[in-house]
Amino acid sequence: MVYQRAYPKSRFSQDRLAEYAGYEMDDIPLVRTVSIDHFFYRPTSATQLAHYARLGFSLSCSS
């Protein structure tokens, strides 16, 4: 995937998800679900979850 926006290196990993989720073709979203596997590295922090919520993402958990 090629990102169209210029992201500061310090924010790329936090902000690219919004662009990724916004891709459309003929006004139809190309990506309806995005999985974030933070537990592979570490649990998602409250700050990260709040950031995703501010971006308008609906968050759910699965196992």
C-alpha cells in the first residue's frame, strides 16, 4: 500500500491507520475491518485506544 499523506516519522505508526481505513473505490470502502494485533508485542494502552476512538474507529475485541 502506498500512503498519499506525508507523515512525520514519529507519528507514522499512529496515524496511517486512518488513511488505510479511508480508501474507497467507486464510493465503496475497500477495507471494512482492520485488525490490530498489539498483544503480539504488548497490550494496547489506554492512550492508543483513545486515539483510535478520536479517529472514529469502532473498537471491538476478539480472541
